[in-house]
Amino acid sequence: MTEAVADAAPAIRRPDLSEARLSRRYAAERRFRLWGQLAILAAVAMLGLLVFSIAVKAIPAFTQSYIALDIVFDGDKIDPAGTRERNTLRRADYDGLIKDALKAQFPDVSDRRERRALYGMISSGGGLQLADMVLEDNTVIGSSQRVWLTASDDIDSFIKGLIPRDVPEDERRVKDIEIGWVDTLEASGAVETRFNTPFFTSGDSREPELAGIWGAAVGSFFTLLVTLLISFPIGVLSAAYLEEFAPKNKLTDLIEVNINNLAAVPSIVFGLLGLAVFLNFFGLPRSAPLVGGMVLALMTLPTIIIASRAALKAVPPSIREAALGMGASKVQVLTHHVLPLAMPGILTGTIIGMAQALGETAPLLMIGMVAFIVDIPGGITDPATVLPVQIYIWADSPERAFVAKTSAAILVLLAFLVLMNALAVVMRKRFERRW
């Protein structure tokens, strides 16, 4: 009897042991899930901190300070002969008009060094601004106009509070006498801070207050256009051949392995290829969207091919079999049935590849798109730069004001990338079919 009770005891304890093991497994799963959630929160927090720090630095770039001066458009200085010819009006000494207005505003300034500092309060683009006014309406000649002129980068930074006035004079770029002039102008209502529209409508410049991203944005558009026109048809046709027509042998296996390997090749290698082949061998124009687009097309092709093959493979075989059973040829099956059904996935992969190409810098540096380009490109063969390279150029500039310009350009680039990826997600959700 005692032996029977002893034998039954382990059987009674086994359910308790199983429940304990099960509880430990559930506890381990909860801990693992908690650690995963904490990892995601940490990643999101770090990303948010990065974007926040960039945004804080970029805020000053979205505004620009202006100084109002009473400009006397003296006809004897602008057009002594009174011909009103555009070439004559364009070559007039408008910087001299600005200096005359500043001397009239501050007549006590007589020292040569102080005058140089006084004239430096206005951006070097002020003369071009007056020239545009006269060329647009030459009736202003002979009159006095109150004109809002762009402040120089140092004065602009001081007005925005980026250069404090409570530090020793030898530790800041704006001197005490310049601070006094700014205070006088502010007291008379001749200083304003406005939204920096030229930042989005003008090209690059050596002067931070005049530099804009429009030239780089147009260059990026032309470069991506060339990339899309080359990589999309070649990538889709290559994927269609490999997936639908190519025989399964060692050659196609080798091609597939090489395509997958090319997707992992560093982007600068494609830049070296473009430098050696497109520039040195074929003699194509340097620093042109045409060459940049061709290089980025080579880099994007593996991504588009892999995504297109996955989209084609996702189409059920029954679609092909039904079309073939109705008498369609293999080409008709592909073009009339398989490709339309796979197109949402193909377009999603293409957009992701284009977003990757938009953010590339290294291959474009190798083909000379790092050049200083002021003019807005008008075509794919004109000299141009792109947004990532523009950011690289500004980040290497010593002027303080370019720090804010760099951060603002990064935000614009991030906005484009987010929009392109969001478009890919929307297209996948909108057109994707589940079989």
C-alpha cells in the first residue's frame, strides 16, 4: 500500500512541473517581446532626436533679414546718355547707389575701415536686385525708392540671435559699431525678417544669404529622369526574361548570382565605372545629369530586377495556364496578363530604387557633379549638381550661415525620400492583389 502511494506521488507532481515550465516559457516570451518593444522605442527615439537636432539647426535658413534703404536712382549714374538700352542699364554701378544710400543714412562714418564694414552690411547681391528693378521698370530712374535689400550673412545671423552681443568683441564677427548701426536701423523700422523664398527658387552661391536649392533640385529631377528611363525598361524586361523565358541552366544561375551580388556592391564602384567608361572612353559631358543618370541606372538595375522578379513570381501559375489554355502565346501571356497583375509590385520596387538613387552621393562625386554650379540646368546635358552633393558642398563651407542651409537642405531631401517611400506604400496597398 505504501509503495502504491509512493508510485502515485510523481504522477501527481507532474502537472505542477508542466505548469511551471509553461509559466517560465510565457514569462520568457513576455520579456523577449518587452525587449523588442524597447529596442523599437530606442530606435524611434534616436531617429526623432536626429531629425529634431537637424530641424533646430535648419530653422534660421527658412527666414532672411532685409534692410530698407532709400535708394536714389540717379539717371546720370545709371544711364548718362538716356538711351535706356538694356545693356547699358545692366552694366550700371548699382553697388555705388547702395553705398550712397548707406552714407546718407550714416553720414558720421568717415573712416575707411568703418565704411568698408558699413558697406558690408548689405549682401553682394544687392546690386543685382536693383538692376532687376530697373530692367523691369526703367521709370524708376530719376526717382528715390525705399528698397528692401538682403542683409549680409553676418548681419543676418546677428539679427536672428545666432551671434550674441554679450560676448567680447574680439570673439564675434559682428563688431560693436556694426551692432550700433543695426540698432539704429531697427529703431527706425528699417529691418525685417521674412520667409526665405529665394532659398527655394534660386541656385547655389558663394554667399550664404543668396544660396538656394532650386538648381540642385532641378539637377536631381533630370538625373532621376534619366535613371528611370534607362533602368525601368531594362530592369523589367530582364526580370521578365529570367522569370518567364530563360532556361534553367548554369548560365542563368550565374546571371542571377551576379545580379544579387551587384545589389551589394558599394555605390562608389559604379562611380568609378562611370568615370572610366562614360567620361574617359565615350567622352560624355562631365557633371551632367545624363552621365549621373546613367551611373545611377547601373546602380539601381539590380534592385529593380530583383523586385520585378519577386512581383512576377507572385502571380499564380493558374493565370498563365488559363491564358495558355485559351491559345495565347507566351508573350501574350506575359504582356496581357502577368505584367499587369505584377505591375504594382514592380512599381513599388522601382520607386524604392529611385529613392535610393536620390540619396546617393559617392558615385556622382566621381563623375564631377561636385562642381560649383550657379545656373539652373535647362537639360540633361547642362552642368548640374544634385541635392545630396549640394549638401556635401555646403557642409564643407566655412561660413556659419551655411550650417543652417545644410540642415535645411537635409530636411528637404528627407521630405522627398519620405514622400517617395510613402508613395510606394500607398501604391502597394492600393493595387496589390492577394491570391
